[in-house]
Amino acid sequence: MNNKRVTTLICAFAIAVALTAPSRAQGVITTHRLSAALAAEAVTEAVAACAKQGYHVTATIIDTDGIEQAALRGDGAGMIAVLTSYDKAYTVIMLGATRNDDSSGAIAQRIGNDQPPGGIVKVPHVIIQQGALRIKVGSEAIAAIGVGGAPGGDKDEACAKAGIDKISDRLK
């Protein structure tokens, strides 16, 4: 009787462990994404940071597939700001992975001003300008934030950083 009871308990424990263990499906990739709330908070902070300096900007967050997740057009921001904020984010999320560049400014510096006609600059939504940063969890890039409209890409990038800084404590 004692052996039967021990065997039953061991079997019950093994079944419970098997049922509660996370499944690891073969061939399935797990990725991370920003929640809508965090994305909205980051673009709001980026636009507010630039507005405090008198800059009329738009901030856009895209995921790693290039899909817009959040965008905010600040008061007075023109259409060019809307377009460039997306394109800057797209550039850093798509081109940043190959050389682990975390900013569109690093990409622009690497490629330089002497861009040959055609090539990468002819790809839709690629814009070789400063103003976007990858958003990371650890070393994994999960999104990018681009800002357009300030008088200089360095100012756009500083506002993008303010957006990331606002949510950084929750990216762990």
C-alpha cells in the first residue's frame, strides 16, 4: 500500500508539472512588442519635449515589421514632419539591425553625405537622417521611435530619447 501511494503521488506530481510547464512549440518565434499604452505615452512625451523648446514635431513608433503602432502630430507640425517621423523610425528599425545601430544618426554617419544614386536611398521609406532611436528590451530591438519637424535631426533625436526615457523603467 505504501509503495502504491508513493507511486500515485509521484505520478500526480509529474502530471501537474507537465501541465504547468510552459510549452515550447518547435518552429515558433517569440517576440516582444510595446503595449499601445506605452507607445502612446512615449510619442506624447517626445512631442511634449520638443514643444517645450518651441519645436512643432510629429513622433511615430513602429514595430519591427514596420507597422505604425502610435503617432502623434504636435500642434503646428507640418505634413513633412508626419512623413519623416515614420521614415526615420522605419530606417533605424530596418537598417539598424544589420550593424546594431541604435539611431538613425549612427546610420547617417556611417553612410555619409556621399550617397550613390540608387541603392538603399531608393528604397521606399528609407531616409538617411538623424532623428530616430530603436526601443530595446535588453539587447532585443522591439520598436523604433522617429521624430520629425525640429530644426535639426539632433533635436529630433533628443526628443525621441525623451520619449524612450519616459517609459524605460517599464522595458525590463
